[in-house]
Amino acid sequence: MTKDSKHTALLWIVATGFFMQALDTTIVNTALPSIAHSLGVPALALQPIVVAYTLTMALLTPASGWLADRFGTRRVYFVAILLFVIGSLCCSSAHTLGQLILARVLQGIGGSMLLPIGRLAVLRTITGEQYVSALALISVAGQVGPILGPTLGGWFVEAFSWHWIFLINVPIGAVGVIAVNRYLPDGVSRDAPPFDVIGCALLSLCMVACSLAIDVPMQTHRVEWSVGLFVLGLAAAFVYIPYARRAKNPLFRLGLFREPNFSVGLIGNLVCRIGSSAVPFLVPLLLQLQLGYTPLHSGLMMLPSALAGTVAKRWIAPLIRRYGYEAFLLVNTLIVGSSIVAFALFSRGTPIAIEIAVLAIFGAANSMQFAAMNSVTLKGLTIADAGSGNSLFSMVQMLAIGLGVSIGGGLVNLFTDQWNSAALGFRLSFACVGAITLVSALVFRRLDNETGRPVPIAARAAQR
């Protein structure tokens, strides 16, 4: 086999892994009411299956690069696909909510390593001008997953059963594990530094505690538990600061935060994504539970958002060049937040053309928002800090998704119980999560307008 054909095979393997991971984050949402009916639980009680998956990925992402260096890219990527497939099989055979949550954790362990290790394999194998083209192919796979996910999930539910939204990963993964052994480079590094277990444990405790504080699993003394867990999460974060100063090889150097746009971008990303990440979870529930749409119809309704997001990506660079990051993010954040609030106006009498228009506006603005936030957060990092900054940034992204789902679902339950109206519960919840997104505009006003510095290649690799 020639060198070019090996590179092509490698790219298809990584793109397939990225596709599986991206597909799985969206395909579940459309099927939630059907899964809830099958398991005999309320639809909003299923938010832990989304949070468990994203939070697991957030916890394990920093370890993926070290694992690849220590045990080899091929071996770890093989295990990642295998765990993802086994987790998918366990999800499809779950009979209780608890079983499904545990299976999603197993799936998340595999999913956490698919994209980072795949990128690492490409970075070490393909260099020069071919590297940019390689990243473009991989990013296309990441875009196709969210486009197909909601519609495919709705079709599986109606044509077969919800179990097939997980079973689809089995044949894809089976081909993947065979191809990995044949085409993926070994990638073992003899110079892999010791992994910062203590630092990872502290930050993991922070993320888990803060996530549980929002969606407390205990039925009694919920306020006390919530406050206690939140304080525990903050304490773990504060303990990490003096620890990282003393540690020889900390998980994340504190020097990362001396780059002002990285700090501002990280906080802005967290706040903005909390609001916008609630939308893919809440909108399919709104369409099916309140507006009476079928699973397939609700999945098709998500297509305008995904397609508009894909088209809008080409507008980002010229708009930022003309107006700068601060002005662009300020205006675009207002559009994203306002479109989320507009979902509160959806009712059975709303013309479908208006619903599609609002979904398309949200999809286009949200896509540009993510790309601009990614770029402004990472662009100032040095080559030495790019890898560490990317890992922390990925953790924050996954954490924000979990928090968005927890907050969105929790608000619907709270307002529904308070006003005894599910319709009002959804409306008020969309207004609240939209307001959270709008708050991030205040954060982006603190951006440094210095945009002339080049973007390190390693930093660009993490943008998606």
C-alpha cells in the first residue's frame, strides 16, 4: 500500500470515529419521549443519560493524549471504539433508567478518546499543506453527524424502535476496529511525562460536584445538598491553584490564564454554551410533548438549524475581519439569545414557516458563535500551550453541554410544578436559558481587540 493510500485510510478511520461521536450527541434527543415511554419514566427524567455521556467525556478528555503516548495510538483508539460499541450495545439492551445511565457512561469513556486521539494520529502522520486538508475532511464528518442525527433518530423510532439509535454504532464500530489494526500507526512515545492524577482528580471532582449541584439526585434536603455540592466543587477548583503552582507537570499550567482572551473566552464559552446547549434537548421535547409532532417530524424540524449552521460557517472569517471579535460576538450573542427566547412563542397555532425560520436563524448564529468563540479563545496560545489549552477548552465545552441540559430540564420541571402547566414551563424555561446566553455578551465585552497575532496550527486543530 502506498503512503498516500495509508494516509487516506487513516483519515477515513478518524473521520468515522468523529462521525460516531458527533452523531451520538444528537441522535438521542429526538428519541427521548419514546425511550421514556418504554422505560416508564417522564421524558424530562432522561436528562441524566445526556449529562452522563457528556460529563464522562469531559472528565476523560485530558487523559486521552497521555494514554496515546503511554500505550500507543493504535491500541488506545482500538479500545476506544470497542468501548463505544460495547456501551452502545448495553444502551440498546437497557431495561431501566439506571442501566441506561451506566451504559451511557461506558459509551462516554470510549467517545472521550475518539476525537482527541484521532486528531493526534493525524497530526503525527500528516504534515505540511496536507494537514489542513486532512482537518477539513475530519470536520465534515463532525458536521454530517448533527445534520443526520435528529432525523435518523426520529426515523428509527417510528420505523423500528429507539434501540436502533444505539445499534447503528455496532456495524460502523466493527469496521472501525478492523481498520484500526491495519492502518493506524502505533504512536508509542518513550518520553511521555507522568500523568497528573491528583490534578485530574481535583478538576473532575469540581465538574461532577457542580453538575450534581444543579440536578441533585437526592429527594430530601435538596437545597442543602445542592449548596454543599456547589461549595465542594468550588473548593476543589481553589485547591487546584496552589497545587498547580507546586506540581512539576500539572494537568493545566496556570500560565494559560495569563493570555487574557483565553480566560475571557473560556468563561464566555461556558456561559453561552449553557444556554445554547439546552436547545437540542428541549426543542424535540417541546415539539413532541406540547405540539404533537411525531418523532420523525420533530427530527426533520431540526434539519434547518443544522443546515443553516453548515452554510453560515463560511461567513465567519469575513465578518470577523470587518468588525473584529468583540463587535461580532456582541451582536451575534444577542441574535443567539433572542432566537432561544423566541422558542418560547412556539404553540400549536404557530405557522410552520415561522418555526423553521427561527430554527434556521438559531442554527446559523449558533454555528458562527461556536467557531468565533473557539478561535478567539485559542488564537493567542503559544505552540507549547496549545495542546493543554485545547484539552481544557474541550472539557469546558462538554461540561457546558451537561450543565445546559441539567439547567434546561430542571427549569421545565420547576416551572411546570409551580404553575401546573407544562406549556408555560417550556416557555419560561426557554426565556431563562436564552437570558443566560445573553449574559455572555457582557463577558465578551472584555475581549482584547488585538487580533493580529497568527493562530497556532495546533490551536486551529481543536476548533470545530
